[in-house]
Amino acid sequence: MLLVVLPILLPCLAAAVYALAGWRGPVRWLGALSSAGVLACGIALSLQQAPPSAPGLRADALSSFMLIVIGAVATLAMLAGPSYLAAEDDARAARRYGVLTQGFIAAMALAVLAANLGVLWVAVEATTIVTAFLVGHRRTRAAVEAAWKYVVVCSAGIALALLGVVLLHFAAAQAGVESLELDVLAAHAADLDPGVARIAVALLLLGFGTKAGLAPMHAWLPDAHSQAPAPVSALMSGVLLSVAFYAMLRVKVIADPALGPAFTRNLLLVLALLSLLVAALLLIAQRDYKRMLAYSSIEHMGLLALGAAAGGRLALTAVLLHVLGHGLGKSVLFIGSGTILHATGSSRVAAVRGLLARSPLLGGAFGLALLALLGLPPFSLFASELGIFRAGFQDGIGWAVAVALVLLLVIVAAVGRIGSRMILGSPLSAQPPDAETAAGAAEPVLAAVAAGAPQAAAQPAAEAGDRRATEASGTPEAASAEPVLVAVATPAAHSAETGAGTDAAEAAPAKASDEEPGGPAKAGASAGAEPVKVPAGVAVAMVAGLVACGLLGITAGPLQSILDNAAQVVVP
Amino acid sequence: MSDVHVQLLDLACGAFLLTGVLILWRSELAKIVTLFALQGVALAALIAVLGAHEGSAELAAVAVGIGALRAGVLPYLLRRALAASGERRETKPIVNVASSLVAAAVLALLAYAVCQPVIRLAPTPATQAVPVAMTVIFLGFFVLATRRRALSQVVGFLLIDNGITAMAFLTAGGLSPVVEIGVSLDVLLAVLVLQVLTTRMRAAFGGTDLDELRELRD
């Protein structure tokens, strides 16, 4: 029973510690620790024979698997948190970040563990509330706009799901079942009145589909994902969408016996193909790499919906593997995008060139993760996409799979083009530091010095240095990053006295860009050639995510039985 | 249900619907908040009537709680946000008032059509009032889509929520207490979050005109 409560309790405790102690010193790594705890609980729960339960909670195979996904992605994202916030000079904002990210993880754990459809709804809506201020973390015009749209669209969308819950409750009550327990509803699904159940299921799928970022309710997603801090984007894209999708799977379990499989299948197919179409159209001319990642999330949610529409056991196994693979790959990319953003000061594709030359570690990991996301072997997304397509042909939606494959081809071409521009090639030609840009870059640094930022930044930078030194002997990636670190030298850095000044210097253009839209291109160009320093936490998270994603693709190993059991929950 | 109960129920539902439609009609933001508070009272009355019919003390307590939240706390928060903003009117709704009222009539008809399966399943006086709740939900979405002030959008969101709550009590006497409390808490927090965001929006954009939100696009 303790195992069922712990995944919710651990992040709550960590949030409490952040609220009391603030975001500083070793406490900053507590988030990663609690997330690893969630992962451990998920693994332990999946190994149990009988699903354990606690009042209001229960962990069957599907819930346990989702806990593993949440734990794995959250651990990666939280590892990247401290270095992402190192440039942050606002202690209150950092503390809020610590509290809210942990609250976010707790809400997601509650969502997948809830035994009651109503509680599941409450938990999903809670994620919206908790993440609102994370999306609006930077307080710029764009961030406030994204946060507003996010809360309004998601709350209104999820309200549809609540209406669905109410109607399903009504149908169940009329069938003599006074309960919203998922298992009870599923067991009595065949008794539900089809007329009311049809409305209820449609509303539930559309409502949770909004939160899952499926087109045509996806409008909030690119804005929120591109404005949130990188680790939060990783969490939102990597797991929040999947948790909403998990809710759709739970609804499907109830809907299929009540209405026959055709109803949910048709609805899911429409959502899936629309999502793929929207993603393909908006990726072709995408000029912002964070938005590119966001649209790629819509694409992958579309693929998940396609697999769920196919609906067989094989399809669901592939879908669940895809959930995990996408979570890992996408979090690696978002974490990397945070470092790129810090280094270049712009989220525009045009501001990034020759990433591989500037940092073999960052460029390599980012590029490999992009390849993983495009479904290339050896990564697990190759296996899971193949599984989804094969299952689609088997289960009689071959035409939809064919359409999806065409759209996927467009997406691969578009993302591949953007990715190769960012990663390959030579860095933007190093401009002589003319007076204007040098002054422009130096000014924010001096302002930051005055604000006492270096003291705050010095410690993490020193720590990062130590870690890298210890790791250099171990992994080849870290070793190749070593000379990069030594070679860091920007015109702005010279003006700062401490080595930690580079942190502030890299962050400064990012901040300046928020004030004036004309700024980032210039700042990006001036910072376009020199090597990029990758903080230790980010490096570990990116490499670990990639390795996990690659290993999963080669063999699911012991995870195979967990996947099979979880799929069995959806397709009995 | 006795005649008195049915009449009281219909009265409460009528007031619930009327306040919703009047929100479309008024453009002073302060009046809109007052109407929203009145709708909260109607909703509480509706639940109280259902509770009196069933002789359920639990429903009576829920009625008090819902009334306190929707006629007390939420309007108070909205008034505070309004006082801080200094904005008085919904200046430029995308659809003008006359057309909005016509739209409300159409939405009511649509709600009636959509709710047929619900009424057919259990034709009691309470479920026969379900189209009223559905109309209020539709009105909420309409307000959300056509009004351009931040506060109006919050009211639209709350209209949707009022409608869903009414629907829950009209169909099956409400969801379980745990869920009901969770939902109320979520709504309260969502309004608080939106209030803070409104303040930030005013700081960043100099107003809460949602047409100004044009930074992000593809």
C-alpha cells in the first residue's frame, strides 16, 4: 500500500522542502531524487502480481507503467533544472519553480493512480493550474500570453471532459451503478444506455484530447511548450500529454463494451489524422526550434491516437512503448534546446548553426535525439512506430496508416531539414567584435554583476566543473566536452572577471531578447561561433535519455512483460 | 416529486437560465459580476430544492457550500480584480448584443436537441430541466469565444462550470463528495491563477484586451 502512496507523497515532500528551504545548494538536486523515487516505485509496482491499492488509489499494470514513464522523464528533466536556473537571479522565482515542478509531478502521479474517474479529472485539471505559472515563468509578454491561452483553452477543454464524467455518472446511476470507479464502470459498461454514453464518451475523449494536444484542440500547445522553461517543456511534452492520453485509454476501456469499438475508433482516427496533418503543415516552414519540437509532439500524439484506434493488443503494446520512447527522446531534445537557447539567446532556427562543431556533445545528442524522434533505428520509436503501422494494417485501418505514412514522410523531410541546418555545417562566421555588439552584450553582464548574480552562479559553475572532471575519465562524450569547456571565450566574458561570468553572459542575451524582438538575431550572430558549454546535469540527462531510448529499441528486455500486462488492461 | 417541488425547481432553473442570458446582454463588467453572483444563488437554490425533495441533509450542506463559493467567494475575487483593473466595460465584443441574444436562443434550441437522449433515459422533472444547464454551458462557450476582455473570459469559463454543476445535480444528485470538493477547489484555483495572470497581463501589455495577445503565432 505504501508503494501506491509514495509516488504522490515523495514529490509533495520535495515541494514542501523547496517551499521551506528555497532553491539553493544541494537541495536543488532533491527534485531529481524524488523523481527517481517515483521511477523506483513504478518499477516495484509493475513487478507485483496482484495490483496493490490504497483508499481511492490503485496501481494496475497500466498505472504502474505510466508511473515508470513519469519517473523516468521527470528524473531527466529535474537533472537539467539546476543548471537551467543557474542564470536565474530571482530567488523567489527559483523557489516557485522548485515547488511547482514537484507539485506538477505529484499531480501526474495522482492522475495515473486514481481509481475514480472523477479524481482522475481533478488531477488532470490540477496539472493545468500548477503549470500555469511555470509556463509564465519568464513574465515577458510572450510568456504571459502563452500562460493565459494555456489556462483558458485547457480549462475550457477539460470542462468538456467533466461534462462527460457527469453524463457517464448519470448513465451508470441509471444502470444501477452508483460509482465512478474506473474498474466498476468498465465491468458494467455493457449495461450503460448507449444514447447517453455516446455523448459522454465523445465529450471525455475531446476533453482529455485537448490536454493531450490533439488537433483541432492543440492551439495552446506550441505557445506553452515554447515559452516554458526547458525542463518544464520536457515534462509537459514528455509526460503531461501522455498522462492525458492515458485518461483517453481509460475512457476507451469503458466505451468499447458500451458502444462497440467503431465509435471510439472513428473518433480517434479523425483526431489522429488531423493531428498529423496539422503537424506536417506547420513543420514545413517552421522557423523556431522550440515550436518545431512542440509540433513534433502533436505529431507523436497523433501516432498514439492512431495506434489506439487500431485497438488490438499488439497495437497497444506498441503505443505504450511509443509513450516511453517519445517521453525520453523529447525530453532530451527540450533539455538540449534550453542549453542552445542560453548559448545563442534565440529560439530561432536561423540563429543556430554548426552545433556539432561548437559542442560535439550537445550537437551529437541533439541530432541523435532528433533521429530517434523521426523513427530511425536503433531507437525504440522505430520499433514502436513499426508496431503501430503493422497493427493498423492488421486491424483494418490500412487506409489511415497509408495516409499517416505520407504525412510522416513530409514531417521527416521538414524536421530533417531544420535539424541538419542547426547541427551540421560550420558555425556562423565569427564577426569581429565591433563596438556596438560588444557594448550590447557587455551591458547586461555588468547589470547582472551589479545584481550579485556571479555569487549565485559561481557555485553551480564550480560544481559543474568538478563533476565534469570526474566524469571525463569515464565516458567518451564527457571527455570530448572537456576541451570545449576550456576553450570557452566570448568577447563578453572578457569583460567579466570571474569564470562564472560566462554563465551570466550566456544568459544575458536570452533575457535581452525578451525585451526587444530585434535583439536576438544580433545577439545570436555575435554568439554564433564560439563553443557551447554544456552543464554537467544537462549532459548526464541527455546522454542517459538517449542511451535508454536506444537500449529500448534494441531490446525491451524485462520491460516486455510489463508492456504486455499494461496493454492487457486496455485490451482484455 | 410534488407539484410544489417541481414549481420551485422550475423557478430556480428559470432564474439560472435568465441570469446566464442577461450576462450576454449587459456590457458593464460590474453588472456582469453581479449577474454571475445571482446565478450562483439560483444554482444553490436549485440544489436546495432537490435536497428538500429527497430529504437529504447532505445535499442541503452541499447547497450551502456551492452557494458560498459561487455567490460569495468567486464574485468577490472577480470584483477585486475589476477594482484593480479600472476597466468598466466590455468595449468591443466580436458579436454585438442583439446578435448575441439571437445566438442565445439558437443555442437553447440546440441544447434541447442535444439533451434528448438524457431526458429519454429517465424522464423525471429534474432531468427535463437538463437542457437549461446545457444552454448555460453553451452560453459560457459563446462568451469565451466572443468577448475580448480578460474578465469576461473568466466569467465565460465560470458559466460553463456553473452549467456542468447544475447538470451533475439535475441528473444524478451530484458526483461523490470527494470529487465535488476537488472540482470546486480546481475552479477556485483556476480563477485565482487567471486573476494573477490578468495582473501580469496588465503589467506587460498595459491592459487586458485579449486582441493584444499577438506575440505568438506561426
